Amino acid sequence: MPNVLPLFQPAPDHASLLQAYVTGQNGSDYLTSHPDCPAARPAFSCLVEPQEGDLVLLACPTGEASGHILAILTRPGTQQASLTLPGGARLQAGDDQLRLQAGLLQLDGRESLHLQGTRMDIRAVHAQTTITHWQGWFDTLQAHAVSIQYGAKTLSATLGRLLSRSIESFRSVQGLDETRAGRSSTIVQDHHQLQAGHITARAEGFVKIDGQKIDLG
């Protein structure tokens, strides 16, 4: 790659503005093709990380072999960029993709926050959500969990059909437990026990009790 002459010749004790190509990297320094400034570090305002082959604008102090990369002028090939923000956060863009990396990421929408996409994947070791009012619409909802605990003052559900399968089920109700149904059927393969202080059974029509042995009293 040919070297590019300085844009102007500054007064002594000043920096020269040079154009050069990035030829490699040595630690935090980038190697350049200009003999007057063979190594340079990105300036604080140059957020885009240089890559090999980039044409960059250099500021090289007079008499020093190391300078600063002020800007990336051109980049050959695929237009990909990686931005390093003060503090270590990184923003990577390329091929119609955007990735943001940070130790702590916070999205603050003072009025509203909208997330829209064909697919959304969320992975976390621990998640906590605090919402005053929540509304959700799902065509299909699948959830898998090892343990679920929830508390609510009032829980209302309107379902077209409810199917529940479990190995064991325990339920404790301190107050009233009432079930209303058009028809009700209970099938128990083994022992069925009903215990109460008082039992009242009423039927407007026919009552039938069938068993090999029936004990009353």
C-alpha cells in the first residue's frame, strides 16, 4: 500500500496530520504504513475500532514515532464496525445486525418502550419483573419450570377448555371452596375418602348408590 503525504506541514512542536493504512495491531497500538508514524492509538473521540486495511487520519506529534488515529476514512470490503464506548461497552454492527455488549445495560423509555420482532429470545440466570398492570395476548403459550411460586389477591381465568395432569395434587382452602358445573364426574381408581363435620347431599331427581358392600351408620 502506498504512503500518503502529509496534508500540511505544521509549525515545530505541533502534530502533523497524515493519512496511512492500518497494517496490523500490537497490543493497544495499531501499526500503520506511514514511516513518520509507524504506530498509533485511537483517539478518545474515535469510537470505531480500526481494522487492517483501513485508511485512517493520523495526528503524529513532531519528533515522536507514535501518534493517534483521529478517524477512519475508508474501509475496504464488507462494511462492519465495532464501537468501543468509554467504560468498555461495545457496539458491533454489520450484515444487518446490531449487538450491544456491556456489564450493565439499561433501557429507559420515559414515555414508552416498544420491542418488535418476528422472534424474541431472552436468557437470564435471574429475572425480576415489577409491573403495575399487565396485558398479554398469545396464540400459543408454552412454559416449562422446575418450581413455580405465585401469590395473588384475586386470580380470575376464563378458559374455553382446561386440561391438567399431575402426579400428585394438594390443595388447601381456608374459606369457602365452591364448584359450579353443568355436569360433574369424578373417577378414582383406588380409595376415595370424604370426611367432613356435616355432609348434606340433595338431588332433585333419582339417587343411586351401587357397591359390593354398603355400610350406613
